[in-house]
Amino acid sequence: MRHRVHPRPPWIRSLLALTTLVGGLLVAPPAAQAVPAKPAPLTTPWTAQALAGTPLPEYPRPQMTRPDWQNLNGEWQLRQSATDDPPPIGTTLPERINVPFPVESALSGVRRSPGDDRSWLYYRRLFTVPAGWAGRQVQLHFGAVDWQTTVWVNGVQVGGHTGGYDAFTFDITARLNGGSNELVVKVFDPSDSRQNGTLPAIGKQTRTPGGIFYTPSSGIWQTVWLEPTPAASISSVDLYPSLADNRLRVRVFTRGNLSGHSVLAEALDGTTVVGSATGGFTEFSVPVPNARRWSPDDPFLYHLRVTLRGSGGATVDRTAHYFGMREITTGLVNGVLRPKLNGQFVFQVGTLDQGYWPDGIYTAPTDAALAFDLQKHKDLGFNMVRKHIKVEPQRWFYHADRLGLLVWQDIPSLTAQDINPNDAQQAQFEAEAREIVDEHRSSPAVVAYTVYNEGWGERALADTRRVGQAVKDRDPTRLVNPHSGYNCCQSLGNPGNGDIDDWHVYVGPDSPQPSSSRIAVLGEFGGLGLRTPGHEYSPNGNFLAYEWQPDSTSLTNRYVGLVQGSRNLMIGRGLSASVYTEITDVEGELNGFLTYDRQIVKMDQARVRQANQELIAASKAIGTSTPVALPVGQRRSLRVTTPGHTDRYLRHRDSLAYTEVVTAASPALLKADATYTIRAGLADSSCYSFESVNYPGQYLRHAYSRVRNSPDDGTALMRADATWCARTGLTGSGVSLESYNFRGSYLRHYDSEVWLSNGAGGTAWNTPTLWAADSTWTVAQPWAP
């Protein structure tokens, strides 16, 4: 019997690897034979190690460990077919493949063409259950198989599963024979072919790879393994930290007859028990006194021991887990809605992480390789990663948890072609989304879910809103982004709900305006490219980037400028997070910090790290943007505050606004040009307009970003352009004048001219350099009193 607050499919969740969190190393079984790899288009530092023994031998589920298990990775038999044939029971198959590498990968030993139309894959192997498992149930676990799976043990079908990104499990005890057992797995993976009317979630996979879409990954692509469990056992555990009372909320789910059973949960700091509680199969909480907060700066993990006890108190089952005490919320910071980690606004700066490999495609060659990309994020100064329309093995999330990276997890999308799913296809997409949320509840790193991307698979705006809300209802403890890049591509528009308002702007940066209910993020930007001959691979021979750079220095300079622009948008517009495209090159897309083979870092890592860390530090010390009162009806002059130019004042000349040195000896005309009468805002009386003293009726306004004097013609546009909202200076003192109708853009001087600027870069007058100082003014006594 299973106990769950919300329904889940009848299989259990994926399983991980590494060490028991309260015990010793989990030992893998003896090495399995591996088929020789095919030549990879590029080799990574781990290619040669991937098949030296059992592929990916680590315990695949660090979040719930037991000491006994058996890895089924390694050499399997294979047959590929263009037709749906009967299962090959008792039949030796003609090919060999290394599980869990997809058939298109070099490490699989097959490396079939991306366009191969043999959509049915038949896997077969023999296995023996250890004698020491006698008397226990045997669970057969699959980390992930793309896409539709049917499984037979000793000629009897034990179950099926649809979905390429979530784990599933079958209890095969009744089908075992006590000796050599036969396991047959049939996989149907049509990818983006629409074969048999299918429309599966595929992310970036395509049978015609090129540009931003990549080689498909068909079949088994995560670890397959066996695990013995008691007849009454723990099937999964959900963990929810509560910082308000320093407690860990725990809910245990089970299988088997649990009559009279109870659960003991013990929180440990290292090997020391710091809190414990006994409960049943509804939620209960464990005290964690003086809890140490998990964050990217201090990714401290507690251990958790969960013991299932029988009616007499004896231990029936025990699993080891870990947790981080952290919370993610939103709240106002100086009047702007921001994401808060453990109660503090921290700008989330990350990359788009596609999770592709030239040797293993969807499957990293080794566990060290899987961890490498995350460690490289830390080395580059990032605190966040957006896992882009793919779901990684559970070990990847463990590495993110222990290293301290915030994770935005995308729901893998349907095809990017403009094809609307029917009701059954939509229901399958939503079922997979629910399972992905359920499988990652206990990872402290996961702080947000993204449901749709740029309109891919979106059939109606009402569906987008509904599914986004359903994800939020399923996990209210995390932020939900219903649609990343709704301003782009084939999107049906702004869903208006959820926690996040998300734009994509290439090259960017730019930002939506935060609202009272949604934080503003830049879900994709950047895409700067650099060629690296000898470290490139494209399936169709073409390469792309959103903007090419000639060398590493230019590339680094441009990136640092984009970060400064993002920092200015954080201060001025209210931007709270940004996702740069991308951490590595992927096939023909050459806009990574690293080459596709992970051999070369293309930018100056130290400078990138410094820029990212300075952005994060600035967010923690962000100043106020509260309104500033100005003396309405009185004359004032606006003095420059940029160091080295503080003798300059804003003035108009031939209707255009400039800055110029003004002194007591200056001509009367210059003094008059540098003096304005402060009026209540023409478009909003809570803001201000600045009327020329020597041209009454003319006001300081912006038009096509240039600032000038213009007569008040009574139009709504002119009145909005001539209205400025006074804020505490962007440098922390003085006054900054924000445009009434272009929030986040400020009155800024550049090279003696005066412009409307958000400091995000692009044109010279919008350069991020000195933007805060150039946009901060001193309201001084008038030169023409």
C-alpha cells in the first residue's frame, strides 16, 4: 500500500549513487563487460574512463540510500527495428550496446545516425540476484528511458512506462527463478518524427540536428539497477525545511502492509543526532535546533535517517537521506518585488545548461564529468543554473546540493514546431511535469520550475496559466515560472500568473518591469560566440552564435559589459535574475564559456568570476529606490555628480540638453539655460516636470532617447515624456530622475549630451560604464534665481 497526499503513478522514483550519508561507501558490483566505444566527434577528459569497468558505477540515488544494490549498467544485447515486433524472449540479439548510453552516442558502442527511423529498440541481458537477498522483494529501477518502455522478466511482462525524463520501478520478485534471469526491455522513441501521431516531450532533441536543436538520445539513458527491500518498506520521503521554527517537515511513503507500523526520523549533523521525531504516514516534523542555513555561500547538508518500525518497535527498513535548511520566497525590497533566499535578496546569476556531451549526448561519460559542469559554474562565480528543458540524473542534483548552486528546473518541452498537442498529448505532458516535481521535492538546490519555453508545445494561453498554477499547487515551497521567454518566438503571450515574469533578449540585456506579484528576470540573454578550431563539432557543418567575437579578450570584455548592464537593470529597472546562454558550446552552437569537449575555457575565468561576484555583492547591498521630494514651484539647477565633472550642470542649447561647466563668471544666458522651475508632473502629480526659466512653457522631455526641451502641446505622449520621478540617487546619494513612462530608464549624461538610459549597453550613450554616477544629480541652488 502507498500513502501519498497527492496521487502519483504506481512506480517509484529514480535512484542515485555515491556514499551512504551516515555510513560508508556504497560498493558497486564487479565490473561488467563494455562494448568498445565508437569514435566520438570530440573527446572529453572523461571519454577514455567511461567504459573502464561498469559504466557509471556509482549508487544512483543519493537522496535515499540503502546498503544493498546491484548495478545493471554495462553490455546489453540490442536489436533496432522499424516495426513494433513481439518481445525477443529467449533470443540472442544481433548487436551490443553499453547501457546507459543512448544509441546515438559514441559511448554506446552503436552511434547510429540521428535520422535513423528504427524507432523500436529491444534490449536484453541476463542477471543473477545475489543469494543474500533471499526473502526480500527485488525492485527493478530505471533512472530514465526515452520514451515509451515495456519490460519483461523471464518472459512475463512486469510493467510499462511512458515519459523520457522521470524514473520508474517494478517489483519483479514474483518473476524471478532463483538462477539466471532474462530481462527484456522494449523502447519506442519517435523523437520529433510524429510517428504514429506521437508528440512526446523531447526538449532540444531532433532527428535533423542543427542550430539550437541537437542530436536525439534514444532509449535507456540513465542507470538501470536492482535493489532488495523488505515486503513492508519505504518507497520515498519528502522533506520540507521550515525556517520559522527550525524544523524539518517529513512525509514518508511506503509499500506493503503497514498495519501497526511507525516511522522514526533522526536529523544528524555529521554523525551526531541533533533532533528526532516519531510519526506515521502523514506529515510530521523533526526539530533542527539552531539550524545552519543552506545557501550557495554555505551549502551545508544535514543527514537524515528514516527508520520504518514494526508494531513491536523493531526496525523493518531504514534509508539514509540529506537535507538543507533553506527557503525561497518573494518579498518587497525597497518597494521592488524580489526573490529572497532565507529572507535576503540575492541576485540569481546563472547560465543556460543544456546537459549535452559529444561522447555520451544526454548521458555524461562519468560521474566526475557530471559534477564538472556544476563546479565550473562555481569557478566562474555563478550562484544559479537553469537546467534547460532536460532533467538530469539524481546524482546531478546531489552535486548541485553539495556545491551550492540554485537550480531552475525546466519541464522538458514538446516540439518547437508549431504543433498543438491534442488532449491526450497535453495530459501526458502534464503527467510528466507532475512526476518531475514529485521527484525533486527534497533537493535544497531546486528553487524554481519553468513550465513552458518560448511557446514550444503551448496550445492555449489558458492552458499555460492552468498548468503553471497546477505546478505551484503541487509544490508551493518553490517559485514557478509559467512561461520563460513569453516575449519571444511562437509564444501566445504573457500568462500573467506565477511568481516570475521572464523575458528572452539576445544579445541583451533587458528586463520586464517587476509587478506587485511577479519578480522580473531575464531568462535568456547573451549568446556571445568564439570559434575554437579543433574543439568544434556540428552535425550539419554549420556554426552559429548570436554575436561573434574575434578573440578571448574581446569575448571577456563583452561579457563583463553585459554583466554590468544587468547590474544596472537590477538597480534601475528591478531585474532580479539573469541566465546567460550558455555554459558550454553544444554541437553547432558556439556560445559557451567552455568548448563542447570541456577542454578549453574561452573567457578569462578570473574576470568572469569577479564580474559575477560583484553583481551578487551589489544585490546584497542594494540601495533604496524610494521617492525623493523636490520643491515644487521653485527654481533649481541639476549638477553632475560623476567624479571629475562636478563643475558641470544640465543645460539646454538649441532645444537639446547638454552638460556644461557653469561658474559665477558664466554668461547670463548659460545660467538661464541651466536653470529649471520644478513643477508637479504633467502626467502624474506625484512625480515632477522641469520647465525652462527662459522659455516658459517648454519642458525637459525625452524623445527617441535624446533629452531636449519641448513645448507642452497637451498630448499624452509629450506629458508622459516630460514627467520624471525623483528617486534616491543610484549611487546612494543625490537624486536620480526616472522616466515616468519608461521605468528603469534615467536622465543620464554621456560625453556632454543628455540621454534617457537604462545602462544596459548597446549604444555608446547607454554604456554600463559609470551609468549610476552619470544618472545621479545634485539638486543645486539655481544659477538664474
